[in-house]
Amino acid sequence: MSDAMSGIGIPIKLIHESEKHNIGIVMKNGDYIKGELHNSEDNWNLCIKDAVVLTKVKYIQQFKIFKKSFLFIRGNQIRYLSLPEILKNAPMFKSIVPINKNNNLVPGMGILGRSGASSSLFKSTDWK
């Protein structure tokens, strides 16, 4: 993984992994959008290719359907995303193997264990 991807969280990584897949988007204004995710940014700005937009007509219980060849969606207007189920097997959800394989360490003692800098705090000579 590159250094640029290491500072972002799992939801952003998941959005980047879902590029070139069909996704569904629910907007804050109530519109539904389905299409192929062409490009995504870290602030959730999305470029959708071959989009189908389902929008509700105000004051009438009807929907209008629009087809757009290319659509840009601002990230702060997204309520939620529906991503492909194949991404549940993405490598970011695998358990992380600990780097330190020393089983003699007590959890919470740090990498230095009992002989670390914190052990000097508990010496009886320091507390007299």
C-alpha cells in the first residue's frame, strides 16, 4: 500500500476499491443514482459513468428518470452509498497480524514490556 493510502480510513479505502463497479447512491435531497463509479476522491466526490437518476417530483407522488452519460456528485450531498457485495472480501478487512510476536509481554505494557521506561516509575526507591 502506498504512503498516500495509509493515512485514510477504511470507508475511503472501500470507496476507492469500488471504482469500476456499479454502485447506488442516495442523495440528501432524496434522489437515487445508480451507475458505474468511474473516479472517487478522498472527500467523497464521485464521478459516475452511465448514471440513472431517479428523482421525485415535488407535490406529486411520481418519479422522473434521467439517464446521464457522465455525472459528478459532490461528496457532502451524499447520504449513503450502496457498494457491491464482493467488496466484503476486500483485503482491508483481513485481520492485522501483530508485528511483535513475543508472547511473554503482558497486554498494555508496551513494546518494551516490564523493562521499559515505565518500570522506573514503579521502583520503591523513587517513592520514598
